[in-house]
Amino acid sequence: MPAKVPADTSVGHIHLKVTDLDRAIAFYGDVLGFTLTQRYGDQAAFLSAGGYHHHIGLNTWHSRGAGPAPERAAGLYHVAFLFPDRASLGAALNRVLAHGTPLDGAADHGVSEAVYFSDPDGNGIELYRDRPEADWPRDPDGTLAMVNQPLDVDALRAEGAA
């Protein structure tokens, strides 16, 4: 019988290799809004939301001064940060765009709304919010029917500015 993880299992944190620790701290802190919880000189830092010990680890142990990972290689495609509601997602999107970070994409997946971009080291990032499970699209037999439709980015931004 295949092993199964408990249903309430979640991803605890990510740890990213970055080339410039100060630049990465500024991006994840000032732009995305995470709080620096601990720093180890110019080698590593940890950031969180809501007082947790860390959601994001950043390090330069093997990457200081290196270029971004090749696009066509195995590795992290993107990390996704789940926001509690549409207004907070819109506010985060407004900060990203005000920083001058271009979007790589935006989508309405039926179950969620998401925006995609890259951090200064080329790591893919998704910011998203889930819709209530009762609103998720389903096929007639009840199976999940996710979609990939255009997202009204202007409306999301307006909600985040309110």
C-alpha cells in the first residue's frame, strides 16, 4: 500500500540560494512584506509572517555572486505564497509592481487567483489566494475542474489599494 501523509500536512518553509543576501532580504522584506527574524552575517537570513520562526530561509553558501540557475534545468519552478484574502493579495501585487518587478503571468484557476514573477535571483514566485472550497469548479461527477483563465489584474490591484 502506498504511503500517505496526513491531510493536515503543510509546507513549513522554503530555503533559497541567493547571490546577494542584502538584496534578497530587501526584496522579501520590503517588497513582499516578510519580517527578518534572524541573520547570520552575510551568509544566511530567515524571514517570516505573523511571528513564526521562519517561512523563508535565504543563503549564499554556494551561490554568492553567481548568476541565476539555468531556466532549462531541474530545480525549483516557483514557490507559492498563500494570502488569506483578495485584498491582501492585491496589496502585495501593488508593492511588487511599484518595485518595478514585472509580472511573468497572472491566472484565474477557478480554485484560486494567482500572479507570477521572479525575485532578483530569478527564483519563480507565485502569490495567490484560494477561493472558498464550496466555490471550486467541479465536473458533473464532482471531480475538481481547475482552469487557466485570464485574471483581471486591474480589479485585483484596485481591491488591494482600498
